[in-house]
Amino acid sequence: MQQSTTTTGGHIMSTRGRLTRRLVQLYAGLALYGASSALLVRSGLGLEPWNVLHQGLAERTGLSIGVVLTLVGAAVLLVWIPLRQRPGLGTISNVLAIGMAMDATLVLAPDAHGLTSRVTLLVAGIVLNGAATGLYLAARFGPGPRDGLMTGLHRLTGVSIRLVRTGIELTVVATGFVLGGTVGIGTLLYALAIGPLAQVFLRVFAVPPAPSVSTAVALAQPRGTILRP
């Protein structure tokens, strides 16, 4: 019986530890994602596709880019309804946290002067973005609103994920550029690098699977006990 209690207690602590780690990864990843996007803004060498749109809308509305990012994320989330996508904690947190982190970093980070400083910010922003993506995706609390839009359209239309993503990102880049968003070498480098970087960091930050409960738990139950799932 003592072995059963010890095993169950260890399993509960392990489960709680995994949940705590996942939550830390989720919010650290989202905060770093916002910070990395701010570094790309400060580099002035080009933004991620969606932030080209966000920056263009910010230029036209007078709102901060972080506020625009949040509002666009909320609007995209509404599109999930007809696509029958289900948001998770990570989805809602994505909408709320990234924009705040981005605006806070823009307040703290000065403008870059000189090509060397701008390139340094660009490279740091892309690598940090890849690490942030790996962090919050590995936490497995649900996709961001823009990723859910992509998978929802794929499921609805039957078009491949690659083509859906390409179509969406070309559309937001073109629209953002027309509105005044920054498109440059950084936009291209980001598009080329973010996939491999995210894949590497997903492996680095992968949360180990929950250990299976020892069969000693069931074997040690007294006769007549009702086991509930």
C-alpha cells in the first residue's frame, strides 16, 4: 500500500511539474515572440509577413503596432467560427500577450543607427523569433489565431497547407506594403529561416511525455474498491 501511495504521489507531482513547465514555456515564448518582432521593427530591414500588415495599419490608424496586432488577432479569431476551429489557452494568450510584449520592447529598444547595428538587430530578431516559436508551440496549448486560420482553410478547401500559407502571407505582405509596412531583405530572410529555426527549437524545448502510472497502483488497491477514471 505504501508503494501505491508513493507511486501515485510521484505521478501527481510529475504531472504538476509538466504543467508548470508548459505554462512557463507558453508565456515566455509569447513574450519573446513579441520582443523579437520589436527587434525586427527597430532594424528597419523588413518585417515578418503579418507584421508588415500590422505596421501598415498602425501607420494609417495612429494606433501602436502592438495594439493593431492584438485587434487583428482577435478579428482572425472570429473567422475561426465558420471554420469550426477550437481555440485553446495558447490561442487566447497569443492574441493578448504578443502585442503587449512588442509594444513594451519598442519603448525600451532604441532605434538602430548604422548598417552593422541594424543587421545585428535583424539576425537577433529572427533567431529569437525561432526560439520563441519553438517555446510556445512545444507547450501544446493550441495554435495562434493565424496558424488556426491556415489549418482551417486547408481543411475547408482541401488545398495543401503550403499553398494556403503562401497565399495568406503573400496577401498580407502585399496589403501591408500598400498601407506603408516595411518590406525588405529581412522579410525574405525571415521567410527562409523561420521554418528550420522553429523545427530545431521545437526539439530543444519539447516537453517529455507524461510517465505511465505503474501497474503497482492498480494491484495494490484493496478488494472491493471502485476505480474511477
